[in-house]
Amino acid sequence: MLVNSLPNENGVLVALPPSVRDRLRPSLKRVRLEAGSTLYDISSTSDHAWFITSGIVSLFAAAESGAVIEIATIGREGEALQIDARTLQNVIRRESAFHILLFKYMHTLSGQIAVTGACNRFHKAEQRLARWLLTARDRVSSDSMALTHVEMGQMLGVSRRRVSLAVGALQKKGLIHYLRGHVSILNREGLEDAACGCYRAIKRAIGWILPP
């Protein structure tokens, strides 16, 4: 589906000057993102780029053993605006404002990856789960989300047993409710207190370049 007007659903597009958004609009197509699908693999090239409008897209690092761990979270939930990669590259080359914005965005994303790496190394699973849930809530704009133990284990890089302990600890404090693959945030302020400082650090960095 071609896009006739650009909704305020993607922070990068919203942050662009109107003239640049108008230039992109005819080349954008709205597509549905299927759960569990891979948009890009570092070992291959892609013919398209995506501006996430609703959904959570995670960046994963994989070990030789096959184990994976999330290193960054972007986007909102469910859909994206797709554009041909060469078309996007041409617009970036001609529009300095776009080039500068993407440079700032990549700088911020690199910082998020570094913070997440340190968080995964030094902070407890309970703190990291609180941080991830808050970050996910910011992306989907909802206090409820579908999330299994397996998915949480991949996000945090821990076993299902440790996920169960972390979920149980947050639930015991009345911060979340978890039942049959669905998480509900009951006390956001309390969850922020339970999270490590990495959540606020990442949120500040993203807010530096993108509108809320």
C-alpha cells in the first residue's frame, strides 16, 4: 500500500524537514511486519530499508553456539514504511539534513548498544527485565504486551529459570502482572525504581534527537 500522507508514527521521519518527508513519501509503502521475521542479517545485503511505525524491532548478537542476546531495541509495533534501499541512499546524498539526522541516530544507537552490553554484564536479571519492559512500553505505547518466557530469555540472554525468578520478583512487588504469555505493567514509577539507570540513560539519548 502506497502512502498518501506520512503519519506521526516514526521518530526519524517526524524529525525531518517537511520538504524531505515530501520527497520520500511517493517511494514509501506500508507493510506488515510478521512476528519473528528477520529484516536484516549482517551476512547478507538488503534491497529495502524500513521506518518502523508500530512494533518492536530488536537487534540481536549471536554466538557460535547459537545463543542470542538483544543489544538494542527500536521501533513501535506491527507495521513499517518500506522504501527501496537505492532510492533512500539517493535522497540521503542530496539532503544534508537527512544525512546529519541519520548520523546522530546511528551515534545514539551505538550508545544504546554499548549501554545494553554493559547492562547485560553488570546488572541483575530483575533490573534488566524492568529496563526492557519500560523500553518496550515506550515503543508500543501500551502497558500490556504479549511476551513469552522464551522471548524474555532471548532479550536478556538468560535461562527460562532466571526469567521466571525475575518475573516473580517484579510481580511480588506489585509492579507487573504476568499470565500465559502476557505482561501488564501495573506500576510504572515503581518499575522505573526497580530498573537500573540504563533505562533513563537510553531514554535521554533517544530524546536528544527524536521527538517523544
